[in-house]
Amino acid sequence: MPAESVPAIEIVRTRAELQPAIARHLAAKRRGPGAPALGLVPTMGALHAGHRALAEAAVAQNDVVVASVFVNPLQFGDATDLERYPRTLDADAALLAEAGVDLVFAPDVEEMYPGGEPEVRVAAGPLAQKWEGASRPGHFDGVCTVVSKLLHLAMPGGFDGARAAYRAYFGQKDAQQVAVVRRMVQDLDFPVEIVAVPIVRDPDGLALSSRNRFLSGQERDAALVLSRALGLLEDRARAHEPLNPDDAEALIRSQPLVELDYLDVVDTDTLEPLAFACRETPFTGEALAIVAAAVGPVRLIDNMPLRAR
């Protein structure tokens, strides 16, 4: 889209500004007696085409879309990782404007956590203690705490007695995060629908990630083994064959620049391993193949839905 045709986007930085801005945009987009719909796209910035897909899905399904750009310190266990996370608000706002987003909420840490880190946090529970949670203790507590705040801060008001529809959009690449947030919303009765948007990949298969920019050319080539391993499991699932994930694991371990953390096939909702369907019996039904590995200094995660024909 030519720069001159990119629509203006409003940026607010405080909680006090956010609700009036949302109400103003909803009122402007209202058509007829029904309540308009609001979409929320929570991000940490450093946006890429995967985030754009989130924004475009939200724009397609809602009257007004607000995206948050906030690097949340509560979900980082490593201070160095937090410090080096890219802050690119101008570029992020331009991408979101091109996608059709109406409003950006870009608070600083002091605005989100006045008085310091919150004493009361949302405990993510057992679902968050495996896989990424085991490798990054406390990560999902930080995710749930900030997402719960964002869902609350952006919650739309009512119109003629009817509450505006409310949806929040998350990338399927962070499959465990999606599962944890869905469980939080269910257990705590948030009036919001959680929408998972499929993974966006480069043409060579690498899942898009804000962390990919830290890979050298050689490391990026090595990282392709992750999507190839998942593709092997996907092909076997489609063919109704035993998955035998040991073969996929061996493929990853054959790449010397990749240090595997985990690879498994799990239930899509509970993330519990499905060992009974993996090795000797033909695969049936649906599952999720998940993987995490360090490639040089970068930790990457990926996943692939598995469905038998």
C-alpha cells in the first residue's frame, strides 16, 4: 500500500486514555441498533507478518480493533533477554495501520505496573508447568497477569443495554500460551472469545518469530530442521501411519547447531502426550506436534496440527 494511502492510527499510552478512545471508535463505527464488536490483539511489538495476520483476522471480524504493544517484564526470566528484545513502535504502528487497526495501546512499564511489579499475580496452574513452563519457570504466570490486565483495560462497554462483542487474538505458534489463556478466560469468566490464528511461515518453512532476527545465516538454515521434523510427523498423520516421533527427534539431533529441548505429540487442549498413538499403531484423530530448541543463542518454538485423513 503506498505510504500516502495508509490510514491514520491513534496511539494512546495511558490507561486513562484507553477506554475513552475505545468508546469513541466504537461509537463512530456503530451501524444500526446492534452493539458493535471489538477485537484486541495483544503483542510485545517487534511485529512481523505473523502479527499482521493476527491484526487482519481481527479487522475482518470486528468493527474496531485495538492492538497493544508492551514488552512485559513479568514473562522474562532472563534480564538480558528482556533488555535485548526489540522496541520498534514506529514500525509496529505502521504495520498495524496498514492492516486496518484503529488504535494502539503502547504503555510503558510504569503505566502498566504503577508502583512496581504487582504483588498479586494470576497463577497459570498445572497446564503452564510443562513444556515451555518447565523450561521458563514463571513465564506463563507473567503472561496471564498481563493478558488479564489488558483484557480488563480494553473491555468494551454497553450499547442500549447490549454489551459489545469482544474477541482477543493470539498466534497459534505459541500453542501453549493459547491453551493457557483459554483456560484462564474459562476459569475466571472473562466475557471474551479467544481466537487462535494459524502460524505464518517463510516460504522455506521457518515459523515467523521476532527472535529470528537474532539468527545468523548459518543458524537460520539450521533452524529449518524444526519445520522439517514437524512436516515428517504431519505427513505420517495424513497417511494414517504410525508417527514414530523418534525419527523426527533424530532428524533434529543430526543438526549440530540445534540443541533440542523437547519434541512430542500432545492433545490439542490438555497438552498431555499421546504416546499410545505415536509409535506402533496407525495414527487416528487429531493431535499437536510441538517442538522447542536452542539454535545458537536463540530459543525457538514451533508446532504443527496433526490430522489423519
